Amino acid sequence: MTEATQLRAPPPLPATRQDLVNSRLLKHTRTILDHVEDMVIVLWDTPEFKSLCDAIFPSQTKEGSFILDDGQAAVMIRNLAKERDVPELMDQKLDAIVHALRIVLKRYGQGRKQRRGDESPQSEGGGGD
């Protein structure tokens, strides 16, 4: 071992964020939940959207029921998806978006039952609260 060990140069790092994303070895297919979560985060600062998610009792709802408030929130999500050209949500049924919205809110501990204190924050069922 008298010869010096020649170290090879490391491969170059991806130059941009997009190059980094493209180099990901395990590809992740985004689901409707991922897309709805993106839209919820964008819409969260919108007072109208937040007011549709706020009620924890039927008497507090903006439109008269949880179903109607969730449906209106889903319309806002779908409209934003159309504005941002998100094909996975643009033509999605409102019922599917409502279901995804409820799961996303539960993931953040903001489900109606969680906020009311009827359900633990770790629970992630798809019930219509």
C-alpha cells in the first residue's frame, strides 16, 4: 500500500430545486389528499374559507349545515384548482373534495369533532363531522 489512494470526485449535486425533485429515486404519486392540502393551505388566509371551516356546532354554520359549509369550501378549492391549473382537482366531484378536505383538516387537528373535543387529534376517519 505504498501507492497513494486516488480519491474520485463526487458526482455533482443537482443545480436547481427542480433538478433535485427530478432526481428523487422513489417517485411519489401525489394523491387527491396532497392536492387538497395544497389548496387548503393557500385558502387558509381567506376569511370566507376559514369561516366555512370554523363551526363546531350546526347552529354556528355559515350556510346552515356542516354539509353545506363543507360543500362551499370544496367549491372554493375546486375553483382555486382551476385558476392554478391543477388537473387532478379541476374536474373532481365535490363529494370527493369534501371527503379529502375533512381528512386534511383532521391531519392538522382542525376537524370539527377534534375542535369540539369529541375525537382525539390522532384519529383520521372519514366521517362527516
